[in-house]
Amino acid sequence: MSMVKKLAVMVVGGLVLTGCSNLSHREQRTLSGGAIGAAGGAAVGALTGGSAVMGGVIGGAAGAAVGALTSDNGKRR
């Protein structure tokens, strides 16, 4: 990877992380669910001979939905 690409990835990653500091509990669950789903979907897509990109898109959407739907908004039962 070239130096410019590495720098761009570090800058974008830093901006993404700083933009997440004021998220609600539901937003945090949605974001983390989407990220985990996208990584898992891409891995499954690549390992099964399918499209890693399509697996990531589908897994990310499913993970975000599950994260949002299972959030209790910080309420204790």
C-alpha cells in the first residue's frame, strides 16, 4: 500500500472514530452491528466463492438492523 493510501486510511479512520463520541445507545448498537455484519458477510462471501462486496453489503444491512432492533436504549429490565 502506498504512503498516500495509508495516510488517507488513518485520517478517515480517525474522523470516523471522533464522530462516534456522542451517539446514543441505539446508534452505537446499530453502528457496531453493521460493522460486525459487514465483516462477517464479506468473509462468508469470499470463503464460499461468492462476492465479498455483496456479502459485506447484505451482512452490514442485516447487522445494523439487528443492532437497532435489539437495543434497549439503555433501560434496565
